[in-house]
Amino acid sequence: MTGLGPARFRVTRADLVRYAGASGDFNPIHWSDRVATSVGLPGVIAHGMFTMALAGRAVSEWAGGAANIVEYGVRFSRPVVVPDDESGVEIEVTGELGETSDDGTAPITVTCVCDGQQVLGMAKAVVRRTDPVA
């Protein structure tokens, strides 16, 4: 098990609509440019928890499944602005693995970037190592 990524995810307005339906978060900043800009945002933004979930998905796939994630947490540092087009925006997730502890777990510092800016701060996970540790 080496460092994570990069894992890339494309986010479109259609994804935001689906996430809103699944989560029940229908705040118009996630679908209306008019409302988003009226509250000072540069445009429609992705749900923070959706962004966090995509980064968590990258960690889960890298770690061999969600059962191998012992802890996971982030801070939302910048919004992910999603344009009103078919292309959307790309989020890139990478991670740096720390030293494995005696209990077989290891910390990973997660980096989530969109348009060259880090969008999740203090993103960290603790994963259960599934590979032999030398």
C-alpha cells in the first residue's frame, strides 16, 4: 500500500441534483446561480458533504473497502464551483500514508483539489493496513 491517487471525479450540475434528492439538501445555492451569487458565492457550489464523500470514496477504494477506514474527517475550506455545462468540474484526490502503528493502522493525509485550490482542509483518515508491513 503506497500513497493514494490521484483519483479524479467529475462533478456536474446533474450530480448535484441527484445528491440533493438523496440527501434532502435542496438549498438553492446548490442549483440556482441567481441565489448563489446573491449570497456572495461565485456560482452554484457542490454540497460540502458530497465533496467529502468523493474524497472518502477515493480513500475507501484505495484502502480495500470502507471496512478498512477506522476514522475520517475533513474541514470545508473552499467551495467547489460547478459550472452550468455538460463538463462540470474535476476534483482530484491524493493522499500521503504515514507510519503504520503496532495495531496495524496508519494515518493518511488526504488532499482534495479543484481548479488548483485545496477544497478540503485538515482532511485525514486512519486506515487498517491490508498489505504485509515490512
